[in-house]
Amino acid sequence: MGIYAGFKPLPVFRSMALTNKKKLFYLMGAGVVLFWLVMVVLLIRKTHFHEGDQVVGTAIHTEPKSSKRFQHDWMEIFLKGKKVGYSETRLSPMGNDHLIQEKMVLVLNLMGQPSVMRLATRAVVDKGFALKEFHLEIDSGVVRFRVSGKVDANRMVVKMGEGDRERDHVIPLSGPLTMGAGLPVFFKGRPLDVGDVFRFTLFDPSILSHKEMIIKVTDKTVITVNDKKHLAFRLETKVWGQTLVFWLNEEGVLLKEEGFMGLTLVRSDQARAPFDVDGSAGADFYDAAAIPVKKTLDRAREITYLKLKVTGFRDTGFNLAVLHEGRQKLNGDILEIFQENANSPLVASQTDKTKDVKPFLSPGITIQSDDKGLIEKAREIVGSDQDSRVMAGKLMGWVYENIEKRPVVSVPDALAVLETRVGDCNEHAVLLTALLRAVGIPARECVGIVYMDRRFFYHAWTEAYLGGWISMDATLNQMPADATHIKLVHGGLDKQAELMALMGNLKLEILDYTYDSTDQSF
């Protein structure tokens, strides 16, 4: 069977996965979806505008009248009608600049247990609200993520980590980013009319990425917020294929915001916002993060071929290229996945470091493959072996055996995972990717979906270049991964964010599957 034979899941592991729902959940990617949810909250609350050709009304780089005094705003956060958190925003003058401080608390349901996430943002902007510097901290109780950035001419220098683990990352900028503590500050004191269009640059510090976006004033209507009726403007925009909606009153005060998956933010006050937060009563992400299918796949971890009908992605703007490369083939709405041949002699001892794979040898801001401690650990694990397949298998096995499988809602960071030894599929994937690169094996993170118990869950794994790209799932201890792993994107957090376009839209129908060349299930 070759070297891959040793990496098939053990029978006791398969039994655990099929019978223990809680353990199953820890392996799957509800943490992935929770993190995307957090990104959407940040996205809504951290909208950065700049003047553009399609902007109408008051010039954006003039100081709003409302910015000359201290402001203090509260929002309640609901998920499918259940209160799951709140946010508090403060704006205060600071010399010729403004200081924006925001804290946010989210309590989210993980298998009936509340998981608390705290986010804190501090930003300095000039009098026209051009972003000068920011600091973001996310604390999930298990992992603390810190990132800060400072604008320097036409670039932003971002720092992540602390002490010896601090790293710099440079983001090129095509123009100024203008931050106004989200929509509340930007629109206060600015006249609006139905039909107005604003072009803006969105920067999301949680994924260290920015992109051009457009927001439109689409309607003026009466809405009810906390039992009070308000005449409000309705504003809409699209983010990664998902529609975001905002309502502002005639003074430009933000009343309500709606994101995807039933996420809603409502204007509140100090007496109300911080209280009665009960995440355990909200939607369970074990179910919310899943795509149900009608057919049951027994022994799913042993499936080598899978054929499905895939719908719901054509009008989302999602890039379909990855569905038609490597082990995947898309023809119309029919997707086929072929598990890589474990017996093919891909590599003897050295990986092929061609130009195409060289980028996957370089360290990244969350894949610190050049860190001395991480390199030492990787070399310790592989020992004297020089065969790349053996090295890759050893590294995957070590991650599988040594990382406690628990959901972690944070930005996956290889050094943090190596230190805490805790995480779900995201953490397994980012650490294995870093370890592989540390010993000279090109590797990349993959995010997609995987089958378990009549559902497909969002999931993360790794691909290593061993003369060809080979899938490796350190969470399930598979190399190559079974054919129910459907890759949707590969790359860092900025690429993974594109998957939000598919949330709630993707539909699957299993048509055919095979266990091996002689065992056809149909």
C-alpha cells in the first residue's frame, strides 16, 4: 500500500467520530464559521470610507459636525432573534486627531455551551477620519489574538504577536483609509437621499485585507427599534456575496444593522445593552455550520471517489476555479472528487521546488515557518528522515496526536497553536502547514467542506507538494484525505473570507461514491 497506508484512521477513531456528537463537532469547522461571523461583525462595525467618483453629498474628508464632541454609543447584537452580545463605542477628541475605542462581547452557542469572545479596538484617526493607526485584540478564553497597524504613506505596517513572536506585515494602500467607528460617526450630520451611492475601502483587521466596496441608499421607510418607530434610510451593500443592510435616521444616527446568518445589531443604551446576553439560547452552530444531504455515507473516511450535484453558487460571485483543479473536476453542476493515488511514486527524497510552489515555502504572518522554535520542533519530529513523504506523514501524525481537539474561535496562528496545543481544524491546518514549510516542503492551507453524519461541515486541512499536491488532514489523521473533502479555497485568511459568499446558498446532492477500485456502492 505504500507509505500512506499508515495514515488511515484507526477503527476506534472512526467509531468515536460516528457515535460521539460532541467529539465530532470538535473535529469539524463550526469554529471556522464562528470566526467568519466575527469577521462580519467587525466588517459592519469597522467600515472605512474614502472619497471616490461615485460619492454624492457632503465630501467625506471634511470633519462631521458631530465629531467635535465626545460620543458614546451602544448596540445590542442578536443572532436569529436571540441576544448574543453587545458593543460599546467611544469617540473623543485627541489634539488634532480623534480616538475611537470600541469593545464587543459575543456569547455564542457551541453544543449548548456558551463560548465567550471579547474584542477590543483602539484607533487614531485625523480630523477627516483618515485612519492613522489601530490596535485589535480578540480573546476567546483559550487564545488571545493581537494585531496593530500604522499607516505610513502608501502602505500600512501591521504587527502581530508579542515579544519575540511579534511579526511585521506590509499592506500596500492605493489611497487613504477613513475610519469612523463604523457607520455611526461617518453618517452623523451628513444629509442623505434615496439613490445616493458611496464608494469606500473596507479594511478588516481580523484578516489583514482591504477591498473596494459600494454602499447605496435604497429606501426611506418606518422601522421599529426597541418598541419605538423611526423614519429611517435603508442602505445596502454586498460583502463577499452577502447583503448587509443598515438603517439610519434623518440625523444620520445608526439604528439597526443586518448581516448574514440572521445577525442583527440594534441601537441601545448603557442601561440595556450589557445585560440579558444568553448565547446558549441562540442558534447551535453544530447545525448552523452544516449543509444537510439526504444520502448516508457509511465508512465515509474510506471513500476514494465522490460525485455530487452542486447548486446555489453560480450567482454568488464565488471563484469556481479551485473546483476544477487537482483532484476535483467540475462539469456544469456536477462535481467529482478523486482521492489522490497513494501508491504513485511522487517523490523519492526531495520536493520539486519549482517557481510555482516557491511561494508555499515562504513564512506568512500566521504561518511562522521561519521561527527558530518552530523549526527546531519540526526537525525534532522528522528526525533523520530525508524522504519528503515520510517527513510529511510524521509531521501530520504529531499534530494529530499532540493538539487537543477543541473549538477555538480566533485567528489561527501557528506559533500560538504550538504553544497552547489546543484547537479545531483551523489550528491543526495552520500548524501543519507551518511545520511542513519549516522542513522545506511546500504547503498551503485549504478550506472547504467534509462529510460527517448526513451533513457536510465547513472544515480546514492542508496540502503538501510532494511532486504533486497531496491533501493532508491532521484533524482526522488522513494522508491523502478521503474524497468527501471538497476544497473550496486555498490560501490565507483573506482568501478564506471569500467562502462567506456560499454561506446559506450552497446545496448538495450525493449522486455516486466508491470505496476503492473494486467496491462500487451503486
